[in-house]
Amino acid sequence: MSKLLEGKVAIVTGAGSGIGRAVAVTLAGAGATVVVSDVSEGTGQETVDIIGDGAGFIRTDVADQASVQNLVDETVRRHGRLDIAHNNAGISGQVGLLADLDPDDWARVVAVNLTGVFNCLQAELKVLVAQGSGSIINTSSVLGLGAIPEQGHYIAAKHGVIGLTKAAAVDYAKTGVRINAVAPAPVRTALVEKLEAENPGYIERLSSFIPAGKIAEPGDIAEAVLYLASDASRFVSGTVLRVDGALAAM
């Protein structure tokens, strides 16, 4: 496993915590040089410190096209190439019925969760296509495959990520670049732990909806991303890999 991604250079956005941090650590453990990207310099640097030698941090706001372009340009400047990109950065937004959503909150959720992926794809593809190889993994959600109440902006954005992933995979299928997505069920992140502290029993209630009987750990998603990043998935593109304990199968 330590050599699975040896010699590869990877970018992970939203890597300051949760899924992104787990992915960054997992890819580094598999031999990749990892560029940790997050809007928060403090948590991003914490991830770099966890990984140790070889990792570096570049602050990035994925909703800002120039910031994303700087991330990719600086990665190539530092390391000479880019092989793997996990476009993971996302936010949840306020909860509410669609007619009551604040238009500014809608715009921010879509800007980060969907346009952010678009911005990353545009910058990354220019490098990967020129190289003739590479793997891009976008983070969607089981809510990109269905819906629950009062999450209209998040659901719309995550559905969009799946559509964008499929469109990009078809556009670039002959270039040697693969584009896939992961669709996690609820994951035990800092946000979920905070909600549990505020609403005791929250995790248990979430778990009751999942056939596996528990929510995912960040490492569960990271292992799926590792598969899609590696040559083990060399003929996999345009796929949405559900990591959901059979939730979407119901």
C-alpha cells in the first residue's frame, strides 16, 4: 500500500478537517505528495503537520476562480506535475423550506459546492490533459441521488456535482484522464459531532436510517477515494461510488 501512489502528486480541497483531512492523510500514506488546500489556514496547516514530510499547504477559496488557478499553478510549480485531485471542499448552508431560503445562502452554497467543483475541474483538466493522465474525484453525497426536507440548495448543488462529473468524464474519456465522484452517507465529522453535542442522540437517529446501522467514518470515504485515485480503477470513469452503508439501495 505504501507504494500504491508513489511518485504521484495530489491536491485535496477542503482538507483542513473531516473527509478532506482523512483523504489527504490516506493518499500521503499511500506514497503521494499531497498539497493540502483549505480556506482555513489554521486547520489546513494542522493537516500538513499530521502528514509530516512532503505535504504542503496552499490556502484556496474554491468559489474564487483565480484562487483555484493559483492552487493548481503553484502545485505544478512546486512539484512539476499533478496526478490526482480530490475536489472535496463544501459547506452545508442554512436549513429551511425552499421558499424560505435566503437567496444569499443559496448563492453561497452553490458557489462553493458546485461552482467550486467546476472551477477546480477547469484548472486541473488543463494540466492533466496535457500530461495525458490523471484522476479527479469529486465529492457529491447521497443527497446528490435523492432528497430530504429543507436542504434544497445543498441537494441541488450535490446533484449538479454528479451531472458535472459525468459530463466531464464523457468529454475527456479519450485523454487518459478519469473523472469520478464519491457519494457519502452521513459521516462522523466535527460538524456532526457538534450537532450530537447540541442534540444528544442525533448520531443514533442518523444511524437508524442506514441499513448498516451506523454512520460512516471519514476514513471509509478516504479508502474509496484512494481506490479511484489509483491505477486499480484505471478503467473506471464517470462513476458515482456510493459509500453509504446501503442507504441508497433502499
